[in-house]
Amino acid sequence: MSTKRAVRSATHAGSWYISDRTSLDAQLTEFLGNVPPASFEHGPLPVPDARIIIAPHAGYSYSGPTAAWAYKSWDVSKIERVFLLGPSHHVYLSNCALSQCTEYQTPLGNIPIDTKTIDELSQTGKFQKMSKAADEDEHSLEMHLPYIYKILSESEGGIRPLVPIMVGALSTRSEIEFGELLSPYLADPKNGFVISTDFCHWGSRFGYTNYVDDPDCENVRSLNSSSYFSSSRGHQSLNPEVPIYKSIEIMDYKGMDVSNGGSHAEWTDYLARTKNTICGRHPLGVLIAGIEYLRDKGVELALEQRKPVAGTGPAEVVAKENLTGEEALKYRFGKIYWVQYKQSSHCKTVSDSSVSYASGFAKA
């Protein structure tokens, strides 16, 4: 890879988020300040060892406050680089692609790219290279850069280099393969991970109007289907206790619950059953596959490298603090905790639309 300086411009600044440095910094400070300092039973923030976070990538006026919950939880005290995985919205990829830039611009300052790690990944032969145009068109990566810059610049270690990865429309097998490929980096405590995803995109303009009214999402049906249209009443027949926005919440929460379990097969089954339009489902699938691989295949090595410690923080971990050995490590490593969820609007009719945003972290 060439070492010639190549800077990816902040192409979405001024439209998707503020381009003025002072104003943007103040906005992020406000978003982060609105997150309670000791939230969701995880003790003081950031959460120790929470070096993996999941956060949305919409315009900051929509998803910025939700993303703050993930970034406020993020523990960067030990990390030396940040892997950023986001979906490809504009370029079709059947695998993953690496940036050819040496820096990513943000209004707050530039973030260097870890070209050494990019070269290591490239040498596997599994990755494509992003063109600069494709790199700059993609917002799923860029929308995280100001947050990453702010958190790192205000930490003791300062700015650390970035490893941006654009994740394509991976098959189930490919998600597992990339999860295993990235698992050594995921296991390394010197690496932080940011997974970029929004949740359900609901409405006719997204081509998705599925509806459920059961918590397990077993009875999924489309509200645009004639079989669910009541001509005598002139509207779709809905469970009166489950308006559309609540149905969306049920589907999203079920997806979060499935991801908590760390089973890639269950994640794939959930998506096949609900067709939920989670735009970062593939980056999240790679993470789940990597966590599962480390739990099941790498647990012996992990146990050799560190002794299990008593559970701290989350109530469900504390309740299992007496677990020891392999059982304890499997339970704790990479469990995803979802800490915030919002919808851009509350859909009540089929003509409405919304996008869901969620933030979470995993301790590793």
C-alpha cells in the first residue's frame, strides 16, 4: 500500500452534521452530557473493558443523542487502534473493502489510518479496496468520526489510528468467515471496535411494512398485503394493543435480544423470519460471528492468557460472579448490552415511516 498522503474529506459535514469545529464540539459535548453518569446499572461511565460499541449513523439531529450512550460507555483506556465497521449503502460488495486513504478528515481534526493493519488485512486476499469516491460517498463510517475523534482526543492516550472496513452484502458463510478472520483483533485488548448500524427502516418508502404483535416475532405479516386489509373498515386490521410503532419496537428488541446470546445462527434465523431492515446487519453479524468463534474455539487460549475475575457492573453479571473457569469466560466475553433505543417518529398508519436507532456495548 502506498504511503503517499491521501485524505478522505468530511463530505457529509455541513449537511448531516455541523461543519463548524466549535459548534460541533459543543453539540457532541451536550449529547454526551445528557447521558446520566452512572446509567443502566453498569456503574460509572465509561464501562470498564467496554471496548466494543454499537451505534447508529443517521444525521446527528436524528441519531446523535442515541449514539452518545454508546460513546459515553466506551472504554478506550487500553486501546491502541480503532476498527470501524459500517455497511455499504452505495456500492455493491459481496465481501469487505479497506480504505486506501492515510487520514480521515473531521471538522474537529484528522484521524490517521493504521496503514500497517490495513496491509495485514489486505494480505489475506479476502478484502477489496475502496475507491476514494466510494469511501467519501459512504456515511456509515463518516458519521462516527467526530465522536471517535472527540472521545480519543480527550482521553489519556490521545488520537489513535483507525482501521475502517466497509462491509458488503455478505452471505451467512461470509459473515462467519470474516468474524473468524477478525477474531484475533477482536480478542486483543489493544483494539477498540465501533460497529455502525441503524435498526428498522419502516414504511412504504423503505419497502418494508411488516408487523408483529407477539414478542417472539413468530407471526410476521405485511400491512401492504391484501390479506391483512379490511375493506369494510377501510384500514389494516391491527391488534389494538399493538400500534405500528410498538410492533417495530418488538421486532427491534427481539433482534437485540438475539444478538445478546451471541449465536450467529439465531441472528441469521431472526433476520430471515422478520426481514427487519437493519442496515448494519452484516457488520453486526460479523461481530456476533467473531464473538461466538472466540467463545467456542478460542476460550482455551483465552483462559491461558488471563484468569477469570469476579463479575462486576451489570446486575446479570454480578449474579453470576461465582462462576469460574470456562463457564465464566464464555458468559462474560462479548455479551452485548443495549443501553438506548429511539425511533425517529411513531408510526400509526401505513403511510407513516420511521427509522430506529440503538446503542450498545460489549465487554471484552
